[in-house]
Amino acid sequence: KNQVEQSPQSLIILEGKNCTLQCNYTVSPFSNLRWYKQDTGRGPVSLTIMTFSENTKSNGRYTATLDADTKQSSLHITASQLSDSASYICVVRANRDDKIIFGKGTRLHILP
Amino acid sequence: DGGITQSPKYLFRKEGQNVTLSCEQNLNHDAMYWYRQDPGQGLRLIYYSQIVNDFQKGDIAEGYSVSREKKESFPLTVTSAQKNPTAFYLCASSIAAAGSGANVLTFGAGSRLTVL
């Protein structure tokens, strides 16, 4: 069964600190993996996309990694800011039927 | 500015009433989607449309209906048959549908439906 599991469910850190969010998936065959940021009461916005051949991709203070062998991805946020408070959703696309599977998200709270 | 517009932002409905959520996009995207988001759960696909006048059921289509008469518009009707309609509804679009694996979903700001 195609699944996407994210951890932790929620995370609280102080402003300026770094953090890493995890995503494990069982989707096969794998097409690509995206990380989305969703502010409260808003729609998700794409941060990065990772394909099978990519290991690391950065978007400003956000760095995503992918290990296609172990089917794990991480999103690292550097020097967190209050505006980083949001839910971060890992989304995996299957290659066979183009199905999109969403993780439940990690809720990140940045404290001043 | 290009994007997806959902309306209304907030909607209250009495039990037994149908309600229609609007979704309009000016991105010239072929594919459009409706998702439902509940607390602590991942987004679940209700319906999707790859082309005008055609749409397919997603994972949780029961109690919902859609139409795609124009490329820009994909309204969702929540019918009285939907047993638990209170949720946050998200509309999305992408450049093309199946087979274009790298396409990103562009989401609207969402519509929050509350059944009283």
C-alpha cells in the first residue's frame, strides 16, 4: 500500500535554531517527492521537488534531501524565522498511475 | 496575477442543504482537483478533471459532485448525502494531468465549510 509517513507530528523550536523534518514513504514505483509549506488557513505552496536521481536540493533556508534506496526524505530549515511557523507536507507521486499521496504533515511552531 | 481563486472563504450550512464551492483559475492549467483536509489527516482527493467536460472520482467522492464546463472553472457541490461535510476544502490545478510527473500542484486559499 502506498503510504507517506511524516515525523514528528509537531515541533516547537526557538527562533534562529535549525530543525529537520522527516518523511518516509512506501510509494512504488516512485516518480518524485515534493515538500509543501501550508500556513494556517491557506493552501499549500511548493518548496522543493526531488526526483529519483537527486540527493539534495535547496531553496533559500530550506534544504531537502532524498535517499531513494531507503525511501526517506528530510527537510532541513536553517536559522528559523517566525514566518516558518506552518505545516510542512511531504507529497509523493507514483510513477505507474500518477497517483499523488500526501503525508499528514508536521506542524512547526517557532517561538520568539 | 495568475492563480486560483476559491470562494467563499467561510461557509456555514444547515444539515440537509446542498452547497457549492467555487474554484476559478487563470493559469491556463488543464487539470484541476478538489481535496478535503481534516485535522491530523493528509489531503484526500475528492474529484479531479483532466480536461473540459470530463472528470473522475477520487478516493472520497461519495456525497460530492462536480462539473467542468469551462477550462477555468471547477465548482464542487457538497450534497446533503455527505454525512460529515465539515472540513477545509482545497482546490488545485496543474499544467497537465497523468504522465507529466513533475508537475506542481498550485493550490487555492481554501474554503472552510461548517455544518450547523
